[in-house]
Amino acid sequence: NAGVTQTPKFQVLKTGQSMTLQCAQDMNHEYMSWYRQDPGMGLRLIHYSVGAGITDQGEVPNGYNVSRSTTEDFPLRLLSAAPSQTSVYFCASTTQGGTEAFFGQGTRLTVV
Amino acid sequence: AQSVTQLDSQVPVFEEAPVELRCNYSSSVSVYLFWYVQYPNQGLQLLLKYLSGSTLVKGINGFEAEFNKSQTSFHLRKPSVHISDTAEYFCAVGRRALTFGSGTRLQVQP
């Protein structure tokens, strides 16, 4: 039982490049979400999904796309990276009743 | 809509002293309350949570928190801290989608 697995752990992108941050969970949770963490700002919700085929925007969705084709996977896509997207990204998987969220180890992304 | 305010960005404290990390929240609906800890270069680990029932909640590593509905607070306490408690602590509210505070960096000094 691995919990929530995020890949890669580190990534450097050039401005304008695209990439996908991967997130997988093996707890059969319907609810998954993506956050970004910036110094002094805590974690902010980017996108979330309440089940396969259903996604919605969070607080800071601009510049990011998501899809949810399976219960296990919830990838986050940066279509055209910008320096403002330099951050640490966390994926979370949440129990059915919302009583606990499990976080991955994070992806540290630098856009130059 | 919901929001979380962590009143202290940094809290320096000596080893074996007590500590309180403050958290105030606002929400138009009933929510769950959480405290998470983040050690350097790591993910978030759940310390404790309030879902319902007793307002005093005990968590891991000797931490506890008290839910105060009238003051909309959920302060985190530990009676005696250790060097190993040095970390960043986040208060969060919500059900499934969480709203986080900006974090409090606890610095335990020998």
C-alpha cells in the first residue's frame, strides 16, 4: 500500500515548455486534488476531482489542466510553463467522507 | 467560502517549554478542522483532526488542539517541545477540498 505517489520529485523547465506531473493513489478514493505551495502562502487548491471523469477548478486554476480517466490517476498538465509556476506541487487523495486527506511527497518545479 | 488565519508566521521556543500555535477560521458551513506538520523537504503529515464530538482533540507526538466554535478557533498546543518538533505547521479547514492557513514555523532552540 503505497498511498499517494507523485512523479517526478524535481523538474526544471524552460519558459513555454509543457509537462505533466503524475499522481497515483492505491486507496480507492474517489476524491483527489492538486495544491501548490509557495513561501508564506500555505497550500492553495489548483484543481480537484470527485471521481473518474469529473473535475473542477480550485482557487488558482489558470495555466493548469487536469483529467481523471481512472480512479487511481490524476495528472496535472502545464501547457506552457511560466516562471510564476515555480512552486512545490502536492497531490492529495481524500477519504469518502472528507475525514482525512493523504498527501504525496511533492514535486519541486522550477521554471526558468 | 472559508478562510484560515494563522496568527504567527514564526514561533521560537526553547526545548521543554510549552507552545501554542494559533489558528482562526471562518466558514459558512460546517467543516472539519485539521493540523498538518511539514518537516523540511517532505510532504504533509496529519497531526490531528476535529470532526465532531469532544472539542479537545489529541494527536500524534504529544500534540493536542481545542475546537472553540464561539471564537472560531482551533489552536494547537504541546506542553513540552523537543528539538525534533522544529517544522512548519499548517491549519486547514474543509471537507474534501481544504483551505490552508499560511503556516507557522516552529523553531525549537536548545
